[in-house]
Amino acid sequence: MTGGPIAVAGVSVEPGERRDIAPLASESYTGDRTTLPMAVINGIEDGPRVFITAAVHGDELNGIETCRRLLDLVDPLRIAGSLVVVPIVNVLGVQFGSRYLPDRRDLNRSFPGSHGGSMAARIARLLTEEVITGSDAGIDLHTAANHRTNVPQVRIAEDPRALPLAVVFGAPFVMRAKLRPGSLRAVALERDVPVLTYEGGQPLRFDTDAVDVALRGIQRVLARLEMIDHAPEPAVAEPMVLDASRWLRAERGGVLELHVAPGDRVTAGQPLWTTSSPMGEERASIDAEAEGYVIGATTLPLVQPGQAVLHIALPGEHVGAEDDPTEEEDEEDPDVTEGN
């Protein structure tokens, strides 16, 4: 709860004030400063402290645009509590269009970090100590990994505080996903901070639909926490809650022809895709083994044997936005560590 000045990275922010700050996180191999730009908004009334983070992976850009639009909407004179927005966590990764930092470390496996560790550890330490710790909730914005797309979805841990917020968010799917050691979400929960991980769209581009779902969802969560008075309608009134998922893989390589699209419901026996040789003579088809929903897919037209093609989630239950159930991540793909 707030009500008076708040301090982030040694900077004091008064009620009704927004301060844009850039604390030092590390430095590059040339000795240049590597900072972590963030906006700190302190409302004029008591309320929760919430953080929004994006681009923990440097090729996942939708969250950057979502944060930019959010900051245009939030008025420190019309908000209760405080909001810390970090549009680009992995600054160096974004500069090079890379998921990773220059030393190939995955920032989302480096939390809580340390003062004297690698560049990833130092950035993670700053975010953990100055942004995550002391917050009441957080929203971490992601996209799919390279050559893949994700249907807008919210991933949560087994935390009774997270599910109602995830449902209110209003993305098409809510995924109970296992925690990954060293991830932002896992370290936040260790500090008693529930986090919604939003996944939507592809890397290295702005997907307007995925950004719209994210922007609506963030505002709806802030309204649920009574930080703002009004929020837009949800993208989906009744998200599907999913309990498990797995990647389906190509048995044979070749030219890929998908028979379903991201977001589709599939039934047992339904054709999912066909692969054929470049000459068109050898063909292999894959059918669904059970009912599920396509929450992610490859964007490549050619596949190798064993390559992940479709991410299928299994249904749990429908939960209406007005329900208050009491109640994590997809099966990790060994090709690309995508879990958030």
C-alpha cells in the first residue's frame, strides 16, 4: 500500500507524480552504462503497488508497444496505489534483436540475480530488488519464441490470488503452468508476489491484436485491484482455463500444410497437418489424439523430423469473468527453452 512518497532505485516519487528513471544495471564490454529505463507512477490515493515488465527476452516486442500505450493512458492524478512500468528489461537483447543477452544467457533463467554476477544476474538483481520486491502483483509480457506464434493467453502458478486476476484479464486462454527455476515469475512468487505472464503473438514484430488484448487486460486487472475506475471490455468474456499442454511434433520432414489455425478447438481424429516431400510424392498426415485447443504453432513452412509443430492445450473448465474461483507453463520444448 502507498499513500505517501515511494522510492524506487533511490529516487523518491511523490503522490500524484510520475518519474522516468534509468538506474544503472550493468555495463557493456566497451564499458558503456547499461541502464534499466522505467516509469514510476505514484497515485494520489492509497492502493496496491503493481509492476508491468516487457521484453525480458529481447526479441519479444509486443510488450514494448503495450507499455507505451499504457503510459499514455495512466494519469497519476487518477490512480490509486502505484505502478512501475519497465518496457524493455533486456535492453541489449532488443538492440540486437536477440532473445538472449550478448553472452547468450537467458535473462528469464537468471533471477533473483546478484550484485557481482554476470550481466544477466546484475539486471535480474536490479529488477528483483527495486521492482518485484514490495509489489502486490505483477504482469510480465511475452511473445512466442523464434519461428512460432502464441494465441493470447495468461499463464499462472498455483496461487489462489492469480486465477481471478487472470480471468478478469480477458485473454482467450488461462494456462496453469509450472514454474521455471530462475524465472521472473518463480522468484516473484517466492517473494509472495503473484504474477500474470501474458503470451501473445510472434517475436520481432508488433502484433496489433495481441497488443490490444494485453492493453485491455492490464487495464482490467488495475480496475479489479481498484487502482483505476474504468476499464475496457475484455477480449473474451469467458476465458478457457487449461490445465496441461504438449507440443506435437513432425514424424517426417518436408513441406508443412496445417489444417488447423492457432486458437482452434480440435477433436479426436481431426486432421492437424500434412507433410509432403518437395516433389509431392511422399506424404504423411497427423491426426489429433484427443480434444484440445491450439494455443501455439510454428510459423515455418518447412519442418524437420521431430520439430515442434503445434502446441495443444487440454481443457480444464470455463470460468466466467464474474466468478471468483478459489482455486504452470507448457511442457518445455527442448528445441527452444520457451517457458516463462
